[in-house]
Amino acid sequence: MMHEWLLASNATKASERINPAWDKDTVGKNTCGRENTIKFHILGRLVYPANLWAKWFSSNPTNDLDLVLDRLPIDYPALVMETFLSIGKDEVVDDCATMGNGFCWMVSKCNVFVWNAELDNDSVNIAVQLPLPPSGLPYSARSVVVYKSTSGPPGVLVVSAEGVARHWPCVVSSIHHEVVIDLASEVTLSVQFLERSPDATSFLLTTTSGSIYLLHCSAVSIRGQIQWEKVASRETPGIGKRFSSIIFGSQASASDSSHVTNSLIFRATHSTDDSYIDATVVTISPNSLRAYDIWNKNLLWTVNIRSLLDAYINDSLKRSSRGSPITDLNVWLLDAAKFRDGILLLSVANHDNTADMTFFLALIRFDCSAPSDVMWFSVVPMGKSCLREFEVTNESSFIGRVFLCVPGLTAHSSSCKRTDGVVIIYPQYIQSIYLPDDLEKHNVIPLNKVIPFPTGTKLVGHACDERFCYVMTVNCGISCVRLLPKGFDDDLKDEKFLDDLMDVKESIPQEEKALASLVSAFSSFAAKNIVDACEAIKPLLNKSNTEFTILVYTFLKMIIDRSVGSPPETELKRKKVVCNRIVLFLRHMGVYDKVAQTKVLISDQRSSRTGASILSEMAERVSVAIALRDWELTREDRAEVLEQTSKRLGHICDAHYGYDTMIYSTLSAIHNVPAACADIMRELMARAVDKAARRRLVHICADMLLIFANAIELCRRTSTSVVVPQGDVQWTVGSISDAYLVVCKILLKELEASDLSQAERMRLKDCTIRLVIFHLSECNEPIDGHELIIAFYDLDECEVAVELAEKFKLLKVCLELNEDERRAKLDAYKQRFAADDFHMYLCRYLKRKNLNELLLEEKGERVDRYLLSCEEIRWRRELQNKQFEQASQSLLSLAYRESSNVDRQRNLYAFAKLAAVCSSKKPSDVIEESSRRLQLIKHQSLIPESLMKTVYPDNPNRPLTAAEMIELNLIDEDVTEGHKRALHLVASLLQNGDSAELRSQMTRIWTSSLKCTEWNKISSIYEVAGTPFGTILRSIEDDVTSMESLQLIIPKSEVLIKECRKELSANESATNWVRGAIERTAAAVKSNLDAKKVEMEAKKNVDLEIPGTYFSESLPLSATDNGHAVIAQ
């Protein structure tokens, strides 16, 4: 039996089936080395209530991961449990057990128990008990190492505190070799596996004083002889200290900060010669780090922790204490681990200003020279409740009791994402931390999760391998520390769940490789092997969104259509787990959005569906099946109706399977259940059967459809349900909604019966209302619904009708009538349902549907007050009420906010001005502002349409500000026309008021026109007239209609010449030409203005002679009618 336990061929096959990519011959190191390789199939976990988490800990709320203790299916052997019970939980130390290389071991007094960690659930775990060498000091799990041999059972090496080494080449044999190692009165700390060769297996022994010994256990000798040599030591300073060690020994003491607490082994990757061991050992003590070269047997470097970390810790503590001085700072190094080609340090500090401990993480580089600075540093976030177990005055409460564990995959990965993070194990708590990807730029910790050990349990050991970190407790066995997506609490506690997934994969045709890859990835994810899932899904990431979504749909359809046994409850639960977990899988793989937003056309659906609605559908189908099963079991007559429904379902689907298969196995056809039920109800209504029996069957069918609808609605309301965007087509649209319409009509007809009792009527009415609500909720097209609503009116159920109309906005039936009929119907509703405030509901409905013309037809003070909140149409009601001044203000406000259409803005300003003019008060501010804005819009209309489309291709009709119009004109390819438009715009603005900003804009425009000319090519003053500058000046001279405004934009020659000095310097005559041109234009404009003024004065007194033929000869002229007329003044 011992040989069967150790060889455990069934366990090996099971482990290979679970993790085929793992090398079963890989040999790691024990707990101290942090490099064990253990293969487990993880099932179950320890779950803590959410309120307990919120009460004790503060974790990152933005992360969708939970820190959990995943219970492994490894039970303690009977001998181990008996030992735990015999010594008592309080006496068990927290480092008496560990695991590595596929085996677990636990030391107790003078014995070590070794058992297999890779057995299947059906196998009985048996422990081998081996005697430990006699010792006056206690053993720890680190004094023992179990390693895999080249063939057969494993070997075991034990070293007592005094240095007595005992080696069993085969754990099931009593043959062993024992040797005494001269530790020079030092005490053993740990034994670590180093390497294996055909001739021997090598180990490293580390003492608490920092000495290192190399042990070679023969692989060819039956007894496994041990040879040892000392490769490094730390000299004990002072003769007194050396004599004390000789006389009293040097057992580790927590108060002595020089004692080593851990050691790390770094193997050289460049070595090609197997004849020697090229490794570096780093010893860790509370006050220092030391690195030793094993081959050369010398000390490489020593680092004092205080000198390395003091400055960082001081700065951090000062910030947390708001600048208070830090005095009597104490720093201890607790543990270290390999991380990203460096060493990650876990330290703790305290000072006199606080009684709390503060933990820190720091990363240093690792090479042959001593590190002089840290690469990254951060405080470890911890709640105060977690720190209460540590006493500042008692170093033994934290030194050697807080452990840093970094699994190999996490240590070697450039990112902590999709790993279980850096794990810190406290006596009562476990913490997982993500370090940032870019350590040089960030010291913020992206993720921090903390959980306590279950109440009443006791930590007895921990371990770490390439993939996970493990903890061993007395009551809860062995658990894996995992960061899992929220939602894994629906897991099953048997292997049938994963076996079903393997069966699905095997049933996939060989040509469907993509589908097989998806199932493999999901199977790994369901088994919580996240890394394997990420690798398996990689080939699918380059597929299009549509292809990937169809793969997900195909996989889920295969799952929900799998046959179930009898009873079907367990299999239905498994189907629900898959439907829920696929959402977690897609989210954690980063492809959920890729699926959720993609529309695909399903063969039996009327229209395209999004991936989100498909994911929701699959979970809802299973929920319906589970609900129908629960409903069926409560009464025998329900099972009969459901059986009849399944037969009718077979006719609809043209698939004649058994009762359970139709209802609970082929869930892709469950959407036809309402149609089958409706057919049965129609037959019942048509057949001449007993009225009471008919009603009883109708009630049962209606109750079944109510269960169907409630299951869907309940599934959609759960917090873990898939959120389907409003407007997406659901699976309930179509046949399901249509069937509910038929059933609602049947039930409404039943309600017309006069022989119904009051109780029956209330029950039937309540059921009908709920079915009507479900039907109307699942209508994809615009809801008319007047058949059902009017049926309630006809039944004198006015309150029900109003509630349904309010819920589903069913006024369309009234609004589609002609004007007279519509007005009569709405007026009748207003009177009939006045208590329900129908009038205001109608106004809100019309506004929501943009039926503004109908809304403006409504009259009354309440409607007027409601329209005050409707800014888009408020002005129209104000015009109706002849409130012209209010209308002008409303229109002006709307025009200000109009930013998409200049034509609409122009109309609004024009209406605002017109309304203001019609007002009795004639508000001048509205008139002036509207006129000014209309003038700007007029200038915008002069800008070429092609230029607008070039600069504003998305909306060339948008309103522009004056500054935008100036900029746009200045970039016109027609330089002269563009600058002329810009200057005319400035001229019109200057007429409404001068400002420094406008003068600046004017100077900029003139400067731009000058800079457009290559003055070195101008040879005479006559050529200046042909330049853009000269052309603009000439146009100002020639324009006799706008002289008053144009004189405002004639530039000052000296200002302009100063701005363009560089350009004009290319021609020595250019300055005079520009000055002369400006002066001539100014003189010409002034002359024109003077002439115009003289002309106007002359017109004031002109006499007009009227020929006598224009006077009637029959009418005598008066004395004043002398045939001359004077123009009115």
C-alpha cells in the first residue's frame, strides 16, 4: 500500500489531464526557495460575507477581483489530523508544515509526516511517518526538504538545529544515512534543494548566524551518503560574543536583529558547465542583506537596511504624519523574494510619535555589486485592525511571522495583471498587492486586497511555487491564495462540471478548431487556471468581432442543449453556472465589449441581435427551465399540463423527444413553450368541456406563463445579469410576445363572464395585468396596444387602463384620429380621468413625442405654466397670448444657444426683433442686439460656401463669431476679396462702438494684406495699385455708399509701417509708397464725404416747379398755390 500511495499513478494521470503543459519532472525548491512546482486541481473556496469585508478592510473598489482562499481537494491524512488534535490548536506553530514538489510534510516533536499532494478525490491520502534526529531545539518545516528522485518514491533530507543530518533516499524505506555537520555552535535555519545530477542531489543549509553549507546526498549509494562542506560564513564580532556562542550556542532570538530569517538562491543562467555549482545565496536578517558566491566561497556584498531605506521611510512617515518630525525610527527587514530580476523587500518601521507599525515594499536590483539605491518604494496599505496583533516592544510578534510570497509567474512577468499578485501572509490575514508595470514612474499600488483567515482556524504553514501561493491551516486544510473575478461563488463542488466541459470539447468536430480553442480557454478559466485560459484564447483574438461572437453563441447553445438526467436539477444548475461564468470569462479576458456590442443574425430570429442580448438570453433560458421545474414539482396537475405542453412543443419544433428532453434539455427551443401553451388554451376555449374544469386548466396555463415571465424578469434584475442596452432586440421579441398577446386576449374574454366570483375575478385580473405588462414590455416595434387597453376600458377597469397607458405611453390610438374625433376623445379622457391628472400627462407625452402643434392646441393656465419649461416652443405660446416682449426675450435666448444652423439662428433673431417691435414697450436692448447679430449673419453669408466646407466639413452651416469670420476671410485663396470682407466686417462693428480689440483686428488685417506682397518685386508706385493692399484702398475710394463706415477702417500709416518694417525693408521706396497710398485714400474719402454733405444740404432747399397742366382748370388756385412746392423739412 505504501508503494501504491507514493507512485500514485492515478494521481499523475489526473494532474497531467488537468495541467498538461506542466513538466511533471520539474523539481523546484522548498518554501524558503520560493520556487516549488506543485500541480493541483482547484475546487471550492472559503467565502467571506461582504459586510465582514467592509467592516474589516479597505480594498480597491475599482477592481473587479476578489481575494479568496481556494480550498484544495487535499485532505490531511489521519495521522496528521490525529497529531493536530493531540497537541491542541493553540500549541501548533505557524511554520510546522509546508509543501513542494508535489508533496506535503509536517513536523511534530520528533516525527515528520510526508504525504502526496496530487491524489484524486477518490483516493485515500496516507502519510509516511519518519523519525527525526534527536534535538534539544524545536524543528520547523524548513528543516526538512522532500525532493523527487529520478525514479520511484521521493527522498527526504532532515537537519536538526544542532546539525545532525539524516537522509532517506526512499521515503518508504527505513534505510537512511546520518551525519553530524560541524556548525561551530550555530543553529540550523533551513535546508533548500539546490540541484540534482545523476550522481548526487545537492542542498544548501543556512544557519541563523548566516553560515552556508553545501550538502551532497549520493544518488548511487543505497544509503544515500551525505557529504558536506562549508562555503560561506559571517564572522561573529567580538571575543565575548564568540565565547558566548561556544558555551551557550547561538539559537535564534527575535530580539537579535543580526540573526538570519530567510535566504534566497539565485542560479546563474549563463553557466554551461555542470561540473560546478554557479549560484548566489542572499541571506536576509532584520538589519542587513548579504550575498555569497557559492562556487568561489566568498562574500560578494553586504547592505545595511537602515542606510538603504531610511530616507524613503522617513519621507513616507513625514507625509502620513503631516510634517511632524520623526524621532527614534526603528526599521526591520521582515522578508524578501525574487521579483523582475531584482529583490523585493518587505520591511516594517515604527517611531516614537505613533504606536502603529507601518509596512513597506521596496525593489532593489540584483547583481554582483551591492545595491546603493532602491528602484521602487511604496507603503503597504493596511487597516489598523490588521496591525493590532503586532507589538512594537515585542519583535517576535512580527519578525519571522510575516512572510512575502511571490509565485514564479508573477515574479517573471512584466505586469501583475491576470496574476495573483505579490502575497503577504500575516498571522491572521492575507494580503495581495499589484505592483505597477512601470516601476520607475509610479509608486502607487494599483490593487490591494486583504482578507482574514476564517474564524477559529490556525495557520500552520505556507508554500509558494511557480504559479500560486498556498496556506495550510488546521481546520480548513490547504488553500490556494487567488485573485479571482467576482462571481466565482456559484461554483460547484464536484468534478462533473469540468468533466462536462471536457465532453463538450471532445464532441466538437476536428475542423472546428476555433470552437475547440474557446472551450479549452473557458475550461481552464472555469478551473481557475487563469494563465492557461489566457494562452488558450490568444489564437482567437485576431478573429473579427462577428466571428468571435458567433463562436460564443455556438458554444452556449451546445451547453444549454446538453441532455439532462433525471432529476434534472443538478444539470440545470451546471448550465446556469456556465452561462454566468462565460460573462466573467469574457470580461477577464478583455473581450466582453468585443462581443457585447457586435450584432449577429441568428438563423431562427427575425432580426440581428447584439452579443449582450445573446448572453442575457442564454442565462434567461436556463432560469426559465429551473423555474418551470420548481413550479412543476409542487402540484401533480401542473406536471400534467406541462407534459401536454411538451407534446405540443414537439409538434411546433417538429422534434418528438421525451418530456424531460423537450422542456429541460433542448433549451434552445424553450421560447416555443408560450406558443404551445397558447394553443392548448385555444383548444380548451373551443371544446365543450366542463366550465369549472376548463377554468381550472386555463388558470394553470396562465400561471405557468406567469412563472415563465417572472423567471425572465427576475434574471434581468439580478446584480450579475448582463446589461442589455435599451433598444437592443431581445429573444422574447417575436414568438414569445405574440403568444402572450393571444393568451391575454383569452384571459380578457374570461373576465367578461358574469358568473365569476369576486375572488376568482381578482385573481384572474391580477394575472392578466401582469401578462399584459410582459407582452407590452417585449414589443420591439412602436407599441399600439389599443386592443388590450380598450378591453380594460370596456370591462370598466378604468384605473388599470390609465396605469397601463401611463406605463407604456399608449395615447397614439387617440392621436391618430381626425381632428374632431381626437379632440372629443381627449376631452372625454380629461374629464373621465381628471383625478389621475390625465391632462398634464397628455402634455408631457406630446412634448416627449415632439408633437408640438398638438401641444400648442392645449389650453389653460396649467398648460401655460408647463410650456414655460419648454424653451423650444415657449415663444410660440407667448405669441399666441400676445406677450410680445416675453416672446422676444425667449427668441433671443434661443438664438444665443443655437450653435448648429445659421439659418435657424437668423430666423430666431429676426423673429425676436419683430416681436420686440410689436411690443408696446419696444425693448431697445432686444432690437439693438438682434440688429447687431443679424448684421454679423449677413457678413457670414458673404463668405464663399466652398471656404466654409473646407474649414468646417462636418457642419459648414454653423454660426460663426466675428473673430472666426475674420480668421476665415484671411485664409481665403482670393486674398483681396477675403481681406475686403474682413475689413467691411470690422467697419460695421466699429459703427456700433469703438474698442481696442477691434482696432487691433483692423491693424492685423491691413498688416496681413501688406505681407501678401513681395515688395522687392515692386518697381514703381503705379504697381502698388495692383497689389492686394492697393486694390483694397482703391475699393474704399470707389465705394460711395458706405463712406461713413469705411473711413473708420483707414489705417494709420505709421502704425502699419511699423508692423511691417521687415517686409517693407526689401524695397527702400515701399515705405513712402504705402504712406502716400493711405494718405491719398484718406483724402479721397474725406473729399467724397464733404461733397456728399454739400449735396445733402442743397437738396434740403430745392424748389420743384410743377407744370400747369397738372392742375385742374376747374379748380382756381389759391393765393398760396403759385405752382411751386417746397420739400418738407
